[in-house]
Amino acid sequence: MLEDKNVSKTSLAEIGEFGLINQIKEGFPIKLESSIKGIGDDAAVLDYKKEKIVVSTDMLVEGVSFSWGYMPLRHLGYKAVVTAISDILAMNAIPKHLLVSMALSNRFTIEAVDEIYNGMKYACEKYNIDIVGGDTTSSVHGLVLNLTAIGSAPEKDIAYRSGAQENDLVVLSGDLGASFLGLQVLEREAQVTKVNPNNQPDLEQYSYLIERQLKPEARLDIIKILKDLKVIPTSMIDISDGLSSEIIHLSKESGVGFNIYEEKIPLDSSVIRTAEEFKVNPITCALSGGEDYELLFTIKQTDFDKIKGNPNLTVIGHVTGKGEENYLITRGSEQMVPITAQGWGVEQEENNSEH
């Protein structure tokens, strides 16, 4: 289930906790100038000079956050990093350091742990991040990963959820709904394989959806684009629980309402096609799905000309008045439908716990 049975395996007991820590340390030499001291001491030492520090933490739990029925070890490591640093990006900041803590049951081997860390290493190299510490301990019920991400930004650039103003434009990076549908495809095939272990599914037509679920990307590129365009978001959040939930978060923290236009929400063609296959509305997948890790933010109207025409960014609505409600303006009929939080996180976690 966790690895190839024909490959030689080394139990954690053979090298012990200190041996595991040393092995991890050797695999993650520090690279950034801000990394003064990394893995190997009682604490990391970081130098952020004049920038403000932003810190966030995320936890992934076996059977709740992911299932071994479809999650490769290396992909889990990669996704764990993306999940953690996306929250830093949602502050319009640059992630720089990670602390990784892991609880493991005795059924994991050194080779399995290496695969997880190999996925993390690949992500850290891509996003120019140093892993500078963490902790390891034993677990009775499988794997728990906890990642603390640390980043920085000039104080004037930091974007909070609470800064949206009346008449601001609502902007979204990328497209939505693919990760949710990728999970539906993987769950379906896992059930088929339970019944027929020799099942060889052809998943090529779902490749984009599955990649968005198993190997999502953090939108560091968007932060750099905004900086180059000299655009500072008035508010910002990442899409982890579905567009509806994130709109409600911004609305509550900023004390304003939002109008979102259904026809403006970007959907990949594979999302539309697969939603039809699963007999769900693709807009529902965007509104109530999750784990897209795109960035949702508001900008002043005067900044519109700066982002206009950028293929990475789509204006999907605008901010209304103080104390107003949130509405989806439907395609064609232009009815105003109240936006409610129907994120799939809790329901999916309950379903995943059965695996």
C-alpha cells in the first residue's frame, strides 16, 4: 500500500530518531541568506532584516486529509509544502522557511519517509524555500504531517482579509473546480479497484483534474506578477475551501458585501466535461469545491488597467456597500442568489476517514 514490496526496506527502529533527523538534515542543506541556522540545533535562526514576518501552520492527517488509496508518498510531500506556503502567499508575502513535524506509525519504513521528503525537497527547490527544523515522533494511527510556514514582506505590501472597500474589483487567479473533480475521479477508481484489484483505469482524459488534486501548485507567480505591476491587493485569501467560503471570509472580515458573476468564474474545459459526467453543476464545483489553492483578492478600480488582459487573472465581481450581503449573479437571468458556505471539506473528511 505504501511502497513497492519488492524493494528493500529499512525499519525506523534500525536507525532511531536521531538517525532519522540526521538523514533529513543531510537532505536539506540551507540555501537562503536569511537562513542563519537550520536543522540540527534547538531552534532555527533566521534573519529577515527590515521585512515583517508572517507565519502559518497546516496539518495533514492520514484517513482525514488524504487516503493511501490514491495518494503517492512523493505527491503527499509536495502537496504538504504547497498547502502550507499558500497561506503565506495569501498575505501577499513570500514564503522562505518551513518547519516540518511528522508523527509516524511503525509500519512506515525509512524508504517511505524518504519518498515523502523527496516530494518536499522538489517543492522547496521549485519555490526556493529552506526547511530549517521540525520534530518527529511516533503515532499509533498512521501518519500526521504538520508544517509551519514562515515568510516575509514589506509592511506596506501585506494584504489582510479585512481591507476590501466598496467598489473594489474582485480578482481570481487561475481556474476553479478541478481539484474537487479530480478527487471524485480518484475516489471512484479506488472503489472500483476494491472490487476488482486488476482494474487498470484509463485516466488520461482526467490528467489535469488529477494533477490539481494530487500535485497542486502554489501561486508564487501571482505575487511576483502583482509586484511587477505595482498592484497591492486591498484584501486577499487563498482558495482552500471553495469560492463561496472564501468570499464569506473576506466579507465578514472586511464588513462589506460582494457581487460575483457566474459567467465570469473561470472553468477549465475538463471541469465542464467531467462535471457533466458526474451530473453536477460545474459552478457548484467552483463555489463549493476546494483545494484549488488559487488566490482571490480585491483591488482598487484604478488598478484595473494594470491587470487588464493578463491571462493569469480574471475579474469576477465587485465589492458592494458596508454591511451588504453576498450574491452570485446568475448567467442569463441575472438573478441574485445569496452566497452560502457549502464547502466540501467536512463532508470529504468524513468520507476519507472510511479509507
